[in-house]
Amino acid sequence: RKCPISKKCKRKVFFRGEFPCELLFVMESPYVSDYEAGKPFQGEAGRIVEELIQLTGLRKHWSIGFASAVMCMGTTPGQKWRPPNKEEIKNCSSNLDMVVEQSKCTHVVRVGKIVQKIPFESQITVDIQYPNTMLVSGCNESEAFKDAICELSCIPPF
């Protein structure tokens, strides 16, 4: 069954990072900057996640990859972004399953409430809020940012 947003999609946001990877960050769907680059976690959200990775020292111990639960934007560029709905996530789930399987990741960081509803059968999961929620009160000073550092710091070295 074809996905309705896939038909309108000019570019799919698939993966970036080390492949295979032990630690996979998964976001809900591409924002405009991700869509334009063709890679997940670009723009402000990507900058914040990269800062979290740096502050927690994860790159010293883990190979890291980034993926998106839905590979197409829910809207066309120039329109307001919206989160994916359940049907869109379901339609794209086989793509995410393939990324997870082929990346051979042992841990998944689920970024945002929508992704936190997706079960990962064989991986240990860690949940953090979506980076845009961290921007509301000035990034490094926000509780969401501090919580994310705490959660990511709990991942033992591989």
C-alpha cells in the first residue's frame, strides 16, 4: 500500500551517520532543514542533539547514526510543518525497521513523544524530548535539556 505523503515527496530523509552504528537516534519526521538536506537531524534540532552528544561524550564509546520514523515531510516546503499521524508512521514502519536491522544498533534514542510510542523489540531504548521543546527556555538552561543529558549519560559505554 502506497503512502499518501510519499507520492508527493520529492526527497526521502533516510539516514546519516556511521553505518553500521551501535546507537541510533530516531526523530519523528523531517523538518524543512532535514528535507532540504535529505538527512535527519539537520538545522536547530540537529545542532542541539549534537551538543547533547558532545556534552555526554557518547562519540568516544559509540558509533552513532540518525534516522527518521517517517521519511517524508508531512507538508510541502513553504507550508507549516506538522507531526506525522499514526497511519503515516505505520506506512513507513517497514523503512524504519530496515534501518534498525541493517544498522545493527543495540540502543535507540527515541526523540520526541510520537517516536516514544514506537516499540523497538531487540534494542534498549532511551527517551528524550524533542529538541525544539528545549529551545523554549534557552536550551542549556532548560529542564528538558538537563533531563536529556541525564538520560544520555546513563547509556553505558559499549
